[in-house]
Amino acid sequence: MTASGRAGATMTDAAANSPEPRSHAHPSARGTPGGMLPFGDALARVGSTVGPSLAALAVLAGAILGGWTYAPYGLQTGLGIALGAGSIVAMGLALILAARPRGLEGLFGGLDRIYGVHKWLGITALAMMIGHNTLEPELERFVRESGLGDFAGDLGELALNGFIGLILLSWIKRIPFTRLEIPWQIWRFTHRFTGLLFAIAAFHQLAIDKPAGIAPALGLYLNAFSLAGLAAWLFTQFVAPFLRPQGFVLDQLQRHGSATEITLRPTGRALRWRPGQFAFVSAPGAGLTEAHPFTIASAPAPDGHVRFAIKALGDWTRRLPDRLRPGQPLRVDGPYGRFLFRRRVPRQVWLAGGIGITPFLAWAEALTEADRQQIALVWAVTTPDEAFAAERLRAIAARHPGFDLHIVASRSDGRLTAERLAALVPFDIATAELFFCGPTALHRAILTGLRAMGKSPRRDHCEAFELR
Ligand SMILES: Cc1cc2nc3c(=O)[nH]c(=O)nc-3n(C[C@H](O)[C@H](O)[C@H](O)COP(=O)(O)OP(=O)(O)OC[C@H]3O[C@@H](n4cnc5c(N)ncnc54)[C@H](O)[C@@H]3O)c2cc1C
């Protein structure tokens, strides 16, 4: 066991300049050849593909049902309705997933993957909607036209144009050909209107003129998704913000340069979470009304306190330390996420870039005497004083044989390369699993380097600090 504060290592430019995990992958595990999976892990891995597959099947079923119901009215009409039906199902599901259904996290592999599927459902819905509008089902000869049906047709156009704007805004994070990122708040504000547009699209499918005697199954299927999607949107917008968060007050606030650690104590029911999970935090009384996600950087404690380490990256996180006073009420909505400590993995490399240390702080704090795994935690920072939890981690390393700590400061020690990582880790990385939380550039550089050395980890797990 070593607890080293200095070790030569290299970081990529991007990593060195921005040690914070602005953009991560998700807590899924990607297998690498030759890896035997513990049963629980294997189950979790299979489980996480169930949700996306079910979502895809539901959209496909809607499209097939639409095509089959309208096939007698011609190929173009059948295809057009298939695309329209598929887009209603995709939109309804996207809204259901946006409601952060905690019970479905296991089927998707975590909330960030739920948001990933939500995003792709939105894009699929838009593509299908454009197809539906382009093919324009030809039903004039088969329906008795009504004023309501005409109105529903016009509203369909309106919903389409609105969706094109909103979904493109969500999809394109940057203004094309510039480095300008569309501010989160603008994206978030506009994104709220997708529910209204969905209501219009749902009305369009319900009220549009249909041929007499059409089979009812399609209508029932689409109405079910329309109702569920609308209910989920109403819940997300108007109920969840009041219902879900739990009450906490600020116990302690410690500033460490650009990072702030806050310790919160529950005012009522304690939060039950597993190390590595995250929660949405807000403090409406302190002008921090919008809820932001942060990993709980402490292990569950009997008194129910939770700690977060928050790096100042933007408006909200910069304001936080000045806005909070001891006793300040805060709201915490969680837990979410599946970046969990895997007890059954005998050799583990935990690689953190900057503030990406937070899940590992919780994991390390949660280690018990029964944990006999060989663990190497490598924390890449720019300067040594950025490693605000170094003492805490050294104390844990001193208690746990097999827990190895290396803090690598790129400015004084040089860059973290795969070669240096392999040299720091006291076992063969090719026999271990890699757990990463930090800048994507660092993750990629390390994986590429390890691959080139023929030392790819048996599995690679990675946590996202981005939900968009
Ligand atoms: C699962 C997860 C765990 C995280 N854990 C930590 C942590 O332990 N410590 C830490 O310092 N940071 C963590 N983050 C990142 C943190 O949420 C953002 O840095 C913070 O929300 C930025 O807000 P801002 O207004 O200060 O910055 P901005 O400049 O407004 O936002 C920067 C980026 O943060 C994201 N973001 C902003 N607002 C929100 C929001 N309300 N909800 C979701 N994402 C948002 C967007 O991608 C945005 O582009 C985590 C993020 C996620 C998704």
C-alpha cells in the first residue's frame, strides 16, 4: 500500500487545462475481450439494454400498426401513417423518460443513459414526423372531411415546425461553426415547451379525419402513449419539483480554491443512497432555484448527512459559496445513477480527473474491513492544492491494505500517460477493471495508450457529468 502525493505522470492538454468532467460517458460498462464478468455485473449489463430495446420495440410496434391499419389506402398513405404513429410513440416515451422514473434506471443502466435514450427518441420522433409530413397520407377520397379534422391537420403543421426548432436546439449544443455553446438555461427553458407541442401532436392524431370503420387498435395504442406522455410531462413540470426533493440544511461549507465542499444534514427523512450516486441540489431561498446534479461525495452515514464537492464552472456553481450560510435550507432530489462500487471486482483502477474524484470519495469512504480488493486510485489534478481531499484519502489508504493512492499534478509532475499510469498501478492493468470519472479527453488518451501497450483493462466503466 502506498499513499503517494507525487508521482510523475502526463495529462493531455485538454485534461490538464480542464480537470473537471464537463462531459462524460455514462456509468455503463463496456466489455473488453477476455473479461469474465461477475454474475451481478453481467446481469446489470444485460439489464441495461432491456430499456432501450423495449423503447425501440414500442416505436416499431406503433409504426407497424400504423402501416398495417392504413395499408389498404395505398403504399404512400400506409408509410406516412406508419411514420406519424411511430413519432407519437417516440415522443410519448421521450416524455415518460424525462420524468426521471427512478424505477426504470435498472433497465437502462442509470439516469444518464435514460436521458441518452430520451434524446434519441426525440431525434427519431423528429425524423419520423418530417417523413410523415413529406409523404402526406392521401385520405381525402376516403374520409368525410370535418372542420375539426381540418383544424387538427393545421395544428399538425404547427407542431411539426415547433418540434423542428426545439429538437434542433436540443440536439445542437453549439452554434454551428462557432465555439459558442447554447446556454443551458435557454435550452432548458425552451425544452419545457416540448410537452405543449406534444399535446398538439396528440390532438392532431386524435381529431384528424379518419376513414369510417378503421380498426381501433392503432387509435387505442396511440392514445395510450399520448395520455401517458402528457401525464408524465405534467408531472415533470408541475408536481415533481414540489414532491420529490427532500429537506436538508447546510451544516458546513469549506472552500478549496475553485471547489467548495458542502455538508448537509436532513431536516426530515434521511436520503438513502449508494456510494457513487448523485442527486439534484437546489436552494430556492438562496437564489439557487434551479436544481443541479452533483455526485454525493460521502458514504452513507448514520446521521444522514451528505457531502457534495462542487467545482465552480458556471453561473450557478460560482454563486453557490457566497449564497449559502449555515442553517440554509436546501432541497435534494435523488438518488440517481448507477456508477456504483463493484465489490466483486478483485482488481480495480479508479482514475479521476479533477472534480471527477467525487464518486471515488464516496467509494473510498465506504470501504470496510471486508473489502480485500486491490484498488489503485489515481487522481489527476493540475496543481497539488487542487487535491482538496488528499488527507482524507491518505487516511483511508493507511487503513486499507490494498488501497493505493496516487495524486498526479500535471503542472509539477508532467502529464499522465498510459505508460505512467501502468507504472503507478501496483498490478497489471490488463487484469483489472478501469473506473473513470473526469474529462473525456483524458479517458480517451489513457484508453488509446493502454490499447497500444496491449494493456487494455478487462472492462472500462465511466461516469458522465452531463445529462443533455
Ligand atoms: C451525474 C452528474 C454528476 C455530477 N457531479 C458533479 C460533482 O460531483 N461535482 C461537480 O462540481 N460537478 C458535478 N456535475 C456537473 C455539474 O452538474 C455542473 O457543473 C453544474 O450543473 C454546472 O452548472 P453552472 O450553472 O454553474 O454552469 P453552466 O455553465 O451553466 O453549465 C455547465 C454545464 O453543466 C451542465 N448543467 C448546467 N445546469 C445543469 C442542470 N440544471 N442540470 C444538469 N446539468 C446542468 C450542462 O451540461 C452545461 O453545459 C455533475 C453532473 C452530472 C450530470
